[in-house]
Amino acid sequence: MMDELDKAWLEICGRRSEELTPALQSVEAFCSAFPTKQKCVLITSGGTRVPLERNAVRYIQNFSTGMRGARSAEQFLQLGYAVIFLHSKHSALPWQWNFHLDSLTDLEDHAGPGRTDKEIREEADKRLELGTEVGTFHSAISSINRFRSHTCKVEYQDLDEYLFFLRKIPEMMDKSFTVPLLYLAAAVSDFHIPWEELLEHKIQSSDGGLNLHLKPVPKFLRCLRAWTPKALIVGFKLETDEDSLRQKAQKSMEKYDLDAVVANELGTRYAKVLLMRRQGFKTLEILDKNLEKIPTECLEEQIVGEVNVLLTEKVLTTTQSETTVH
């Protein structure tokens, strides 16, 4: 099975390897800056898209705002983690999701290394008119500046880019840290058109209706245990039917050898999740049940807190095992 999946991974990602490999240099430098006992998490966040042509104009996109991943990253950073944030283009970013930033290239422009909070605030006041959001804006910039050395962002758009980084980054982490943490919150496409079956140029609308034959994306989630055997792996399951959520989360955990699954239903995902662990389910929820907006109360604080407990336990077990062997 692993040989087949390795072959499938090469078929999907191999042609992009030379192009994407340079992006790994920053990840390698980031990992090497910390001791092996440092808690380090890879957070995947946002959606993925698959092209309908080789010279792509049209895509099918598995959309995600990336809000769960961005808010989780903030919580991990506040717990002292080194965070590798693998995110889709234009999805939510840590500390930045609360603002409309069309006039800015990036909120981080305001938070350059070595600059004081006072300097950052003064420049922000000159460049933005955010009304009641100014205080929150200052706080966000200060947080970016504070956690800059513990944050490494990697951007992707297409499915093949995501799958390339999903393998290469965990492999690096496995060599660098005692127990890496993989927190897989991205919404990954289930179907695609293989490269060899794509048309070279834009599909013409003058040809009439469009019939597409999509093929399943191989389930590379099952490979992660082989790619990064030391890791604690947390998967995510989103469904529109709450009745089947527990069953599907349990099946996913067993099928892919995951340490935990965060299971959420589309309509209540910001207010309530089920955390599936080896010892069973635990319900995590917040008091604000207004589903029309993103709550100020942070459900991710609870999720990350529970995951941190699992990682701490695994680090302790791993360290004790290594001590016994030696």
C-alpha cells in the first residue's frame, strides 16, 4: 500500500518538486533554530483547489476561511510552541483575521523585526482609520512582533503544492524534534483530474455543456505515520450531518492511525466540537451560541489546550522510553 501511495504522491507532486523545494529552506532554518525538546506544531489551514486545465483558468476549490487554523495558531504560540503555518493563499492568518486589510499588502508590514510597540502603533495610526478597531489592531501588531521568531508561514494554492509540503515539512520536523505535532485543519480536495488527463489549454465555453470526470485523491493521510513516525497527529472531520459525526470521526481515527480527531458539524463549528481521543469522545463548546457571527469567545483555546495535554503525555512517554533504552 505504501509503495502505491508513494508512487501516487510522485505522480501528483513530482513535477513541482524543483519549483517548490526552495520554499523549504526557510522551514529547515526555522526548525534548526530550536532545541529538539521544543514543542513544534505544523498547522495546515485553508482550502485547496484543483485545476481543470494545465494552463489553468478554471478550478474547483474546496473552500475554507482558515479561521480554525489561524485562531489555533494564536493559542499554540501563547503556549510557547514553534508554529509552522501551512496556509492557502488569502485564507485567515494569525492575529490578522479580525481586520479588513484591502489597503495593506500585509499586516506584518507594520511589525518589522526590532521595532518597538510604540513605533508600530504610531505608524499604524498614520496609515489606518479603523475607528473602534484601533485598539485591537495595535494588539494584533504587537502579537505578530512578539511571536515572529516562533512563526514560520508557508503558502500554497493548489492541491499538488499542499501535498508536497504535507510530506516534506513533517519529514523535516521528525528529524528536528522529540515529538512533532501535526494539526491538520486544512480542507483538502477529495477529487481531482490527474495531470495526464488535463487539457492543455482553456476549456472553451463554445463547446456547449461541460462534463467532468473527477478521480479520488489518494488518501495520503495514512502515509503520515510512515513519513513522521514520532509525531502526534490530529485530524479534522467536518460533516453536515451531526448524527453521523461520531461514527465517521472514529472510523477516520482508526483508518489513518490518528492520535485524535476534532469533529465538527458545519452549522455549529464555531461553537461546538467533539474531540475524539483514544480514550473516547469529549465535547468542547462555548457559551456564545450565536451562529450568525464568529464568537469572541475562543473555542480553539479549549481544543489546543486538550491537544497540548496529549502532546505533553506523549513527550513524557517517549522520553521515558528513550531513557530506559539507554
